Amino acid sequence: MTSARSVDDLAFELLGKTADALSASERRVLNRISKRETTAQNMGEMVDADAGFGERLSDRVAAVGGSWGFIIGFGVILFGWMLLNSSLFARLGITFDAYPFIFLNLLLSSLAAVQAPIILMSQNRQADKDRAAALHDYEVNLRAELEILQLHEKLNHLIARVESMASPADSKIVR
């Protein structure tokens, strides 16, 4: 097994670049290769671990507000509100929001005004998670490609050694 090589050596050997020309992702991958560390991680859990209270709350609001349970439940509440205020309570003379349901419109507008930015915050956070996952996928793929290149080099080295030790009649090793 070969000893750990420096990032500078790996950069030139595997990527054909100087260490100064490496991107941050390439440098992280080569650092992990030189230290023999794994690259694969669960990025969803890592991003969620760094989330603050507001971010977690916006995710929950978006999850509830975008569910069929919320849509059906809210529809039942709206229908009940309109039914009670248009017929049942009107007969008793105690309607608190008669047609055209101005108070209901105010509540719906207020809900939309609050819920929309919260859902947008959650979508922005999801976009950040997706970008982090894409960057991590790139690093894992780069690591796999570089490891395969190293394996090819080792195999070529072994084949060359075997060919140099073999007799001239045995030199027809298939590549």
C-alpha cells in the first residue's frame, strides 16, 4: 500500500493542475484522498442539523399548508363558515359575517399574506439543500473517478512488472 501523498502531488498526478489552480471542491476531495477519509455523507441530515428554529418552522408550515389534509380541512371550515353565516344563523338573526363574507375575506387574505412568505422561505431552504446535495454529489463522483484513475495506474504498473518478469514467450499478456 502506498503512503499518503500530498494534495500538491495528487493535484498534478490526477487532475493535471497545480494546487493553486484547484477549485474548493477539488481541494476538499484531494484532501480526503490524501488523508484516506470517506467522502459520502448524508447532506440532508447535515443541512437540517444546522437549521435554526425559523427554518424548521417554515418547513413544517410548508409541509402542513401543502398537504391534502390541510386543503380538505380548510375547505370544510370555509364551507361551514359560509353555510352557517348564510342560512342557519341568518334565520336566527345572529350572523356575525353575512354575505359577502367580508370578515372571512379578511381572514383568508391575512392567512395568504403570512403563509406565502413562509412557504417561500421553505422553498429557498430546499433550494439551498439541493445545491449542497448537488455539490456533494459532484465531490463524490470526482472522488470515485480519481480513485478509478489510481486503480488504473496501479494495474498498469502491475502489468508492466509482470511483463518485465515474464519470459519473451510469455509476453503476450492480454490488456
